[in-house]
Amino acid sequence: MIERRPADFARDRYDLLVVGGGVYGVAVTLEAALRGLRPLLLERADFGGGTTWNSFRIIHGGLRYLQTLDLRRFRESVHERRWFLRHFPELVRPFPFAMPISGRGMRRVPVLRAALWLNDLLSSRRNAGVGRTHHIGGGRILSVSETLELVPGLDPRGLRGAALWHDGMMMCAPRVLIEMLHWACAAGARALNYIEANRLLVEGTRVAGLEAVDRTSGETFIFRAPVVANCAGPDVRGLARRFDRDIPHLFSPSIAFNLLIARPAPSRIGVAVLPHPGGRTYFVRPWGDWSFAGTCHVPVSDETALHGPGPRDIEGMIADLNAGLPGWGVAMDDVRRVLWGLLPVMKRGSVRLSTRPVLHDHQRSGGPAGLFSVSGVKFTTARRVAEVLLAMIVERVPGLRRGLVSRVQRLEPALVPSASELRALLRADPAAARSIIRRLVANEAVIEPDDLLLRRTDWGVDPEQRDLLASQLGRLLDARSIPATD
């Protein structure tokens, strides 16, 4: 159970306070609890509501990193994909992708055959400990006829076949994050949403805790711990500035966005789309009866940082998708939701993503002892970054226990119906549907309707369905008003 009792929690002391409830903050909380530490997670909005929620929902095995021979990132990605497949088999499953081969540049049959061979060779232990039904299979080259059968919308002119490989796909990304948080709480962690950390408490030169405000009640609380881990995602640099000083290399933002498209996917598998030689590659995969396409990267501006990509950015991505899949014919009216977030780049104004996480010990640059900031890049490797951060913390903070990894296992996962299953259940057995909803509200710190509809489930990803469900759930959650989505 994810309990929300801020007044009670403020009476206790903790080994560390984690600020930020995205995948990096949740991963640090989980790994700390599994190592015998007592963490408390504070999130100013709802868990996983920022960039984490807007991800492409793929657990990457690192095939792309072979192009630059970045073997470290490749091995880390393979290892972490295996971790998700082992521990969350009901939520993360193998999924096939195909990259059409044009015969130009890197997209030639010999090049991609060698890449798939190397991928399989270097990931030979990719299925160790993974249930047989979730094994990642080997890659292969498809013939032209096989490719057109799988992806009939491709232009056959110049087509040489396709490279086929598998990655992990999150069936419901919000559930992955929430189940990680359930596991952390079962191992002794605590977590509070809608609690904003306002002031770092320092005694002498060392961290002593945080002053935070409950955004649902306006009450102020003091939480005590000798360590604060700043895992605030796109806000990591701003929080570091407030708690200590500006650390410019922590985070330079860019916009990344994906599109939910109300049109059947061009294939039952994922498809890599390269509209123009040397241009960016997109991926399109099924999302129920619809499609999910991404990821487009655009430079950040003052306007996009607040409101996300503009119409021209979205129109540009749609034009690219139609150029790469001429038989698909997507229009602006087909876009049901734009899922966007901020990701770190090498240099502000560019779209070249950072290749390494940043872990910063503020004491090393003259700041308070016990304050650490972390900025990550990928959902896939968040847990690995958490391991590295915790190793740094226990090495540099006197008195923290160096516990072995706990044997606390995941609890039985919550049984959560899909959006279509819930709608059917509401018609056939409203009492059973209400029972499921009440259980989620009671056990998962649901405060607002969208906590349930978007961040505990995928029930409300379709804005129209979100509004219909919200009107039914408002009374249950005692919400005074539930505005429609834009």
C-alpha cells in the first residue's frame, strides 16, 4: 500500500529524502529500501506525471548504441531490460520491431545483418532468469515479400527487406512505476505525492532535512534525514539552485514528444520510419486499435518549455510519418494526444541528447554535505543509475548502513483492467467496477481524478474517454469539479 499520511510521516527520521516522483526518484527509493535504508519520497505533483508519463513506453535493449560502439550503454541497457522482464512480466513483454532496408548508407543488408549478429552475440545472457514466455529472440533479415506482408504501407520501390529485432514494451507504463513504488513501500520506504519541498534544512555544513508544504491542505511539515537526493527530472537544476547553487551541466532541456493517433497502426509490430535519407528515425507501434508514434525532438524555447510542441512541430512530424509510410495517410485531426516532456541535451538549443547521466555531490563543489543531484536520460536505465547514486551516497555519508540487497519480493501485482475492460465492466457489473476503483483509490494515494485515469492506469489516455470516465468517477473521489482536457 502507498499510504499518504504526511503528519505521521513527519514524526519519524529517515536515512534519505528523495525529491521527485518520476522513474529516477522511484528507482532511488526502491533501491534504497532494498538495501536496508529508510527512504521517504516527496513529489510536488503526482507520481510519474512529468516526462516519465510521456515516454514511448519501450524498454530499450541498446541496439542503437552499437552504431557508435558505445558498448557500456549497450550492456547496461541489455541488463536493465532483463531486470524489467524478470520482475514485471505482467507489464513488460517482448515486442518485435522492423527497420526497412533501403540499400543506402547504414541501411544496407550487410550492415544490418552484421548489427543484428553483433547484438545477439553481445547480449548472449539477455534471457538469464527471464521466464521462457518473455525471452528476447534473435534478430534476422526479412525478405522484401515478408516485409511488405508485415508492413503493407511501405513504398516497395527500392525496398531491400527489413531488419527484425525485439525489445521490451510496457503494456501500461503508469502501472510499471506504481508497482515499483509498491515494492519500495513493502521494503520499508514511504512516499508522498502533492508534497512540495520548499527549503533545505542545514545544520552546520550538513543536510538535516527538508521543509515541505502539503499542496492539498497548505500545511507545512519538517522531514528529517542526513541525505537529500534531488531527482526532480527537468526541475533538477532549478532545485539544485534553490538548495545550493546553479549546476549548469545538470540539465539543459529539449522537447521530446510522441503522438497518440486515432488510426490503425501500419503493422501489428513496431516499424522504424525513416522519411528522408540522413534524417531522424521515428517508430510507430500499435496502441490498442490506434497507433503510437515517436519520438520527435525539437529545440526548447521559452514558449515550448511551458506549453510543449506547437502546431508546426506536430505538423512536421505528421508530414515525416506520411513520407515514410505513404499508404498510411495520417492527418492532424487523427492526433488524439500529444505526449511531451523535457529531456537533457548536450547543449541548450540543440536536440542532441545527453549520453550519460549526471550525478553531482554538492559537497565536492562547496555545498552542504549530504545533498546529491542526479539527472538521467532513459527510463530503461533509471534503476542502474539509482544503484550508482546509492553507492556514492553510502561511501560519502558517515553512518549510513551498507546493507545487502534485501530479499523482499514484489507483492502480488494489483489486478487492473484495461480501458476497454473497465468500460465493459461498468456496463455489465457497476458494483464490481466500483470495487476495483475504490481499491486503487484507497491503496495508491489517489487525490485527483487524473491520478487514477492517467497515472495509475491508461484509462484516460484518450481525452474523450477520460472526460466520460471522469464524469462517472468525480463523485467517488469527492471532486468538486473535473475540468475537461484540452
